[in-house]
Amino acid sequence: YDSAITDMDAAIHGEPRCVECYHERATMKLLNGLLEGALTDLARCMKLNGSFAPAYSTRAGIYMRMGQYWEALGDINMALSIEPNNSAFLHNRAVIMTALERYKEAIEDYLRVIELDPLSGGSYNNLAWLLATAKDPEYRDCHMAITYAQKALEMGNNGSWMDTLAAAYAECGQLEKAVEIAVSYTHLTLPTN
């Protein structure tokens, strides 16, 4: 990331009004753990172009990492006001809504993402996790959680999502099945000699 940041420094030096350059450098700083520097670059990016939606989405992600959920929600809503059908932005808002325990809106956003992008394994998985583990039992639906978790595994075959399927079975009271899935997940993730 250091090399990428240096490259973006040079690009910005050559083109100081390059909105995408500031955004790219902010992204590299974020990945390098330099959150304050990333926020500074995003502010410059937004000053140059207040309608550059990715900058708001990226800043929302930084605010989420910092536990500033309301600030994150404001930014992701701004991104969505610019690009209302961006499935990545909708997914990110669902994550924020879940963190804020606004489950109804999170569910609606995940379903909208799936409608826009039927191959979004992450949204299937996150929706399944919400339906299996929501603090408010009104929003739990273990059967739908199992369905969405299985769909997520079909989409990405991501072994780490097996814990979602196990949680869904546990929520349905099928503890033996949950343990069987959890054990198979453990075997997949343990290093072999």
C-alpha cells in the first residue's frame, strides 16, 4: 500500500484536481490503517466534486470502523441519493442498519441488493445471519435464515459462511445439525500437517 500511496502522491502532484486520485489514495490509506489521512483525502475529493458517490461510501466505511454509525449512515445515504440503485452502497447501508439494530430497514436493503444483484453471496449471508441472530426476536426467522445461508454457500462456496448456516440451524432448535456444520467448518479451517 505504501508504494500505491506514493504513486497516487505523484498522480495528485501532476493533476491536483483529480477526484478519482484522491479517492484512490484514500482507499490505499484506509487499507494501510491510516484512517485520518484517508478522511482528509476524502474531504478533498468531496470538495472537488460533491457528487462523487464512492467518496461518501468509503467515508461511511471508515466511520463504521470507528464505531460512528450515525455518521456512517449519513454518508451512505448521501451516496445512495446520488446512485440509488448501487447494490454495494445498499449492502453497506444494510450493514450499518444492522449495527444500529434497525433490522426492518436492514432486511429491506439486503432484499433490494439481492433483487439488483442475485449473485451477491455476501448479502445472502448477512441477511441469513441477521435472521438467525437479531437481538430483537421479532426479526428472527430461522427457516429463511437457513434458506439464505444455503444460497450464500452456493454463490461463493465460502467456508467461513458455514457458521451462519450453523447459527440458523441452532436458532431452529436443530442443535445436532448445527454442531455437525460447525465441526465440518472447523475441519476446513484448521491447518493440516
